[in-house]
Amino acid sequence: MSGNLRIIFDNISDTASLTATSEALPIDYVKRAGRSYTWRSTDVGEQTINGTFASPSYINSLAVLRHNISASGTVRIEFLLSGSVVYDSGDVFPSELKPLGEWVVGVDPWGTSSLSLLPTQQFVIWLDNVILADSYRITINDASNPDGYIQVGRIFAGEYYSPEINAEYGLQLEWQDFGENRRTESGSLRTINTGFARRVSFGLDILSPQEFSRLTLAVARTPKENDIYINIYPEQGGVLEASHAFLAKRESNYQTVNNQFDSFSNQLTFNEV
């Protein structure tokens, strides 16, 4: 499996029929991009989310985004075809624990996640091969969740795009801070607005004609209004991957340059939703 950047352009989960074990907030909220829309369970009992596609679809990835699953919680993802399980992740801990070299005795609680300070949490699985499935099942067990409920903001599933040759050096990640510092009449410095959003920009400088066709078709069916899921360092783990992986919209126009014989290049920019 390629370790190059990966993008889910076409989210087939948004077209699926969804059900959940319990709904303090509706499960269909995971189809909406706004940060205020989330699915929320009524308690911390075992929760199962089922997604059924209108017809069998090719799939090799699924991301659970903006969740609140604690470090002790587990997630199990299954893909099914005609009722039979064709992929089973088994129970996986979605939150990475602080390694012993970073965990401080007497300061950090046991089981602290190394990623808990980041604005959003995510869990994603990547398959080595594309499979055919007509539904998925997400099972979450997190009985000790301190919030008293389980929450998920978005679910992304489908086939991911990954270039044959990775992005060029010079990739830029910007954390846009919405805070604005202003002076009061007395001279005190006050901050208005809060929050962060990420912006990533990179170049794909060596695209073969075949690669050009794959990327062009992927972008052509996802205009700027569409959400995509981007992961620059898939399966690297830690803060490196988590900070470079998020739900986004394309900011840049799609422009390619025929930079040499049988080779194309472009520059892409994405803004976090």
C-alpha cells in the first residue's frame, strides 16, 4: 500500500441510509458539514452505526471524524456484502496513548492520548485492496467516556486517491487562528473570536498521463462546494499524521501544467471545513 498522501474525494457514506443504536442527536447529522452538527448517543452503552448503500459500491477506506471516543474506547469497522462480512477491522483503540518517553508520572493521567490537545479527533482505516460492499457497520464501546455519551461529527467512506509520486517538498500547513487581538480604550489587550482551521497547499509535480487522467476525473466530480477528506501522512501516526489530516474543501482552481514530455504538474490548496 502506498504511503503517499490520500484523498477521499467522493464520500459514498453521504448517500447511505443510516441507523444508530441511540440518537440524542440524529445520526443523519453526520452527513452535514457544519461543526455544530454531530450524532450523539443517549448513553455510553455499546453503540452501532449501520450504513446501507443504494447499490454495491467499491470501497477501501473509512474515516470517523470529530469523535469524542476516549483513550480506553474501541472501534470496530466491518464492511458487508449481501449480509456477509467481507472485511472486519476487529476492535481497535482509535486514540493513541502518550508513549512512555512523553508520559509524565504524577502529571499525566494513565491512558492519556497524545492527540487530545488537537482541535479534532479522527480514526481512519485503509485497506490494501478495493472491495465490493453494500453496507458498513461501526461498533463503538466506550463505557468510561467522561462525557457520558458518544459523539461523531462526520463519516467518510469510499475509494481514496493517492498519487504514484508523492507531493513535492515545500508542502505548507497553516493553522489559521480566528482570534483577533484588540486594544480597549484603557489600553488592555483583549481577544475576540476563537477557534482554528487548517489550510494545506502542495504541488504534484510529476503526473504521468494516466495519473493526470485519474486526478482530473476525481476533481471533476468534486466541485469546491463538496467536502473531501485529506490525509497527507497516512498511517504515520502521532501528531504528524493527525495535524495533516482533516475534512476540507478545495480552495484552488484546478490547473495543470504540461511541464515536460508525458508529464504534468499542478498546485492544490484545501481549507478545513
